[in-house]
Amino acid sequence: MPANFPFYQRLREAGVRKILGFHVPRLFRHDDALRVIEMDVVTRPFVLDFAGAYLGGLPEFSDEAWSMWEAQKHEQFDVRWPKVQEILAALEDFDIHMVDVSPSNIGFAEEAHPPAND
């Protein structure tokens, strides 16, 4: 079974197409033998790629590891980190725990810091 399949299946069964306004690709079908899934293409803003996520809870991490993780994610997302935390909490309502989160799998519609008008 493809690594992402259980996450997209759970969201499909719950009828989720968006999380806090962020598009989630819709799962159409999968092939276990080929280890592929077919889903639609979404535009920004989006939440995708659950390969580094967990269902049913997180593995044990030390407090230090969590602190380092949060500092790294805050640096990656900058002013958008609070919104990312909201999205992660919304996913947890479906028992999806996303730790491999980055700007490539939570994509915002516009840049965090628009270019200055010179």
C-alpha cells in the first residue's frame, strides 16, 4: 500500500476537501500491487504529502527533540507558523499527526513577505 494512502483515505471518508481553507487532494483510487494512488491536482493554498505523518498518535520524542523541531519549523514558516499550527491541530482531529511538515507540503497562496516596492 502506498505510504500516503491511509491518510488520504481517512480524509476522503470524512469528506474533507479543505482544511482551514487549504486544499487537500481528493483520492480517486489506488493500486496496492503497483503502490500508486490516483488523486486530483490542487492549487495553493494546499496541504499534501503525508508520507512522514502518523495515524493514531506520535512516537515518543524527548522534550529537547520537540523544542528543536518547533524552533526549526518556526524558522521555516516564519510569520505563518501560527497558521501551520492550526492546520496541524485540525489534522489531529482526524488522528493524523504530521511531523514532516515543510513549506513544500503546506503551501500558502501568497508569499510570506511580499517584495518591497522600491
